[in-house]
Amino acid sequence: MRLRPRPQYRVMRKLIEVQEATELMNEALDWSLFTWLFQKSRVRETADCAKAALDHAERAVKARWSGEAKAAYQNLTGKRANPSRKRQTDSKPAKTVDAEVLVLIEQVVDADTVAERARIDAEDTFDEADRLSDVPMAREGCRIAIRSWSLREKAIRKAEIVAEKSPAATAS
């Protein structure tokens, strides 16, 4: 019996932590002020777990990118993971990324930016709702949080396409 070759990449599946957080946020849309006061720590904790799961998934996907793709992403975002490493790699001529992959990386950067803005907006909305004990605002925070997780998942899926097009086997 022949085994099928293992696929080079895995498509991101719905994360359990994100599904649980989404279910809780949808449930929270109907909560009273009294329920919000007693459940707000649970909401924050669940949202933090969803964010951590998404962070982990994103790191795992981007770890499969080629060195050139990672460098292009860093150049587009202005990030440097390790400044001392920059000096070491600057002396070597940089390989350029395929134009198609560069376009995909730009899409990932844009998607990451939109998702991060939505996450910050959700946190700010929750903070303000908590400060004011404003249930309608807390509900809006739930909607924004759910949207931010969806946007983050879309960004990770785009990052998976980059991983497919630029396998880490060519990484330095």
C-alpha cells in the first residue's frame, strides 16, 4: 500500500479558542448589566485565549516562509525581530522575492494591519464600556471582537498562501 505524499502546507482550521470566544461573545449580546458585571472577567479571559491561539497560528504559518519572504515582510512593516542579526545579514547580498510573492506579502501586511486595528478598537470599546458600565457599548465591543478574529483568520490564510509560494526550504 502506497502512502500519499504529505501536503506542503496545512490550511488553517477554525481554532477552538476562537470558536469558544465567538460563542461567548454572541451569548453576551443578550446579557443584562448585572450579568456583564459578573462575567466581564470571563469575557476578557476568553478573548485573551482567542488572541493567543491566533498569535500562535500566525507565528507557525510565518515560520514556514522563506528567508526572503520574511525579510520582505519585515521591510514592508518596518519590523526587525533581532537588530543584531540585521548587521550580520546586511553584508550578504539580499535575494529578491518573486513579484507574485511580494504582492501576496503586501496583502498579508494590509490584512494584518486591518485586523490589528479592529482588535485595538475592540479592546478600547470594552475598556470604555467597563469604565462607564455601558452595556450597549460592551455589546458593540463583542461585535468588534468577533470581527477582529475573523479578520485575523483571513490574514493568516493569506500568510498560508505565501508559505505555499515560498517554502522555508529555501530559507537561510
